[in-house]
Amino acid sequence: MSPITERTLPLPRDGEVPASPAGPVLVLGHTGLLGQALVRVAERRGHRAIGISSRTVPGLNLARQSDLAPFLDRLAPSLVVNAAALTDLAACEADMSAAHEVNARLPGLLAEWGRRRGTPWVQVSTDHYWCDIENVRHDERAPLSPPNTYARTKRAGEELARKDPGCLVLRTNIVGFRGRAGVPTFVEWALAALASGQPFDTYTDVWASSIEVHQFADALFDLVAMGATGLVNVASRDSVSKADFVAALAEAGGYDTALAHRVPRPRRRRPRRANAMGLDVARAEALLGRALPTLPEVIDAIVASPAMPMPSVQIAPAAGLDLEIDTAA
């Protein structure tokens, strides 16, 4: 599975009308883990998908009102999905204004644009809101306790996005293959660690309802097609520890499960991190009329991916990966 190829897009001229009468699907942040999957799934479903970032449209600042609204108006999309985010926890603490610009201001501007245009759009949010001593699945009404700047700005983004009643806000925890050298996803890191043949630690007290990224993208487009709006959790119906997730991945992939040592997460880490990130997906399942994936189904989707390496393939593991957060970036 190769990453989406970047290409430079010209800014549309005034009065220029896109060729597709229905308008394209715009994916903001298309080079990330989620953005790549959204473009693939949109095209598989017959949509014309366009990935937007500062790299594909030089000089564009999506978090600047004078840039965003005219740009979107000229492209006349049928749907906008905002998968852009600043997700590095340390970077968010180091530059809080940058975190707020991307994670909060951008959704706010999209809400203003969406209300004016009446175009459906999706804000992809996070599950990084809760610290607890036990594994809990939180529904959409659960009180939030954001532990750091990343989580606080994402909550602000949710609140601003929901000022547009036509917006769909999705909380999730996605996993899969991004294919970007030097910045592995959680799955890529775990497989590299398993392939190295050296023991490594996995956390027993960090829980999440991780869903494979293409499973999430399919659910997103299904919810959009039925006109869903508001806040919805879209994730696995199982909430498991990172240790249990890695063990299941190792067994399904044919790796030595004994390499993954089950340990509690390190204490007093800065910035503070959420650990009880389970999501209750009952509302999403009621809307979709089907069950969302279980842990075995998530693992099966990962192992079936063309990007899944053979157990004999040696991958250079990356040091310093934050095992407690997997992101859309």
C-alpha cells in the first residue's frame, strides 16, 4: 500500500467551476494515516477525491479565513473531511498557538463556511480525553478531562465544529500503515519491534478502542451518506490495552509473542497523557445498522493489508514513539 502521491494543485480562478457536477470530496490533511485512507476509500466508492495541504497548494493557510472560504467556494465540494491536526504532544506544548490554530481555529472556520454554504463536512476528533485506573468505554455524553494542550485544543475544535448543525464530529482511535520513513504509526512501530527479535515493553494500563483506518473511513462515508450529524464515536467495539493489542497482532502476524513484555506505563511523564481512551460505539452502530469491528476483525484487516510485512522482514524500529496515542496524522 503506497502513500498517496502528492501533486501541486493550482488555486482555482474566480468563476471557475469544477468538472464534476456533484463536486469533489476534499480531504484536508490527506498525506497522513487517515487522509491517505480517506482518498482511497472515496475513490473506491466512485467519488472524485482531492487531497489538500500546504504542500499540494503552496501558500495556502487553511486556518486563515481569507484563504479557506474563497478556496473552498471555488472548488464547490460535495463533502469536506478535516483530517488535519497537530498531534505531536510535545510540539503542542511547545507551541500552543500553533496547536490552537490547526486543532481549533481551522474547525471553527470550517463551521462558519459550512453554515453559509450548507455543505456537509466532517471533523475528525480524538479519544485522548480521559485518565483513569480502569478500562472504561465512554459514550458521547461522558464528561471530558483533557490532560494536555493537544486534547484541550481538540476539544475546542469539537465545540467550534458543532456550531454548524450540519457537521459530523467523529471521535476515534485509528491504526494502520502510513508508510512515512522515520515516523511510524503504532502498528508500524509494533511490527518493527517484533521483527527486531529483541524484547520490548507494551503497556497494560493504556486502553483504546482502536479501529483499522479503512474500516473507519468506510463508516465515515456511510454516516455521511445517511445524513448523520453531531457527535459520534466510531471505533472498535472492544476496548483493550496496548499490551493486548500487540499480543493479538503478533499472534496473527506470526511473530514471537514472548518478545512483548507486559508492563505498566511509566509514571510522571510530561506532558500528561490520557490512558483510558475506550469508546462506546452504540450510537454509531444504531445509526449504521451494523456492528463495528471487534479486536479480531481489526487485527485481520491489518494483517490483510498489502503493507503488512512478513515476520522474516527486518524493519528498523524508531525510538521515542509515544505508545499511548495513535493519530490521524
